[in-house]
Amino acid sequence: GLTAEQAAWTPPSAPGVRTTRHSIWLIVSHMCFWREDALRRLTDPAKPTVAALAAGNFPVPTDITEQAWAATRERFADTQRRIAAELAKPTTDRSEERRVG
């Protein structure tokens, strides 16, 4: 697997491009945010707030440690398990949950 330092590394931008590229860590955190949002919307149709988007959409990791990287990987694995559990439910169960929420 990748070390925390490798996951946090940001590739240089292409010549003439002003935007910065994203690290693997940033991309994994971004995926977690939107997966968690999709799971939340199963029971709450509200869109994320501007503040939640700013904080969670592409959060730059500030604690570049193996422990923090492991926590991010576990967060991703947790979203995978939760999505799999939702997909394993009969469609009628998911529809009923949305109506109740």
C-alpha cells in the first residue's frame, strides 16, 4: 500500500495550467464525502450546505501521519460496507426508508 507521505503527494500541474492537481489522499477523502452524502440522502433528501461542501468536498489533509492515512482508508472501507449493505436490501426496503425519512 501507499505510505501517508505518498498518498499526500500532489503531482505538479501541467505547463500553463493554473489549477493544482489532487493527491490520492484528497481524492479518497472526496470520494468518502460524496459516498457518505449519498448514504445520508437515503433518509434525508437535503443537499449538503455550502459550509459542509467547503469542509468536506476536497479536504486537504493536515495530519500527514500513517495513523491519519489509515483512518482515511478505514473511512473509505466503511462507506463501501455501508453501500454494499444498502444494495443488498430489497428495493422495497430502500423505498420505504426514503418515504419514512
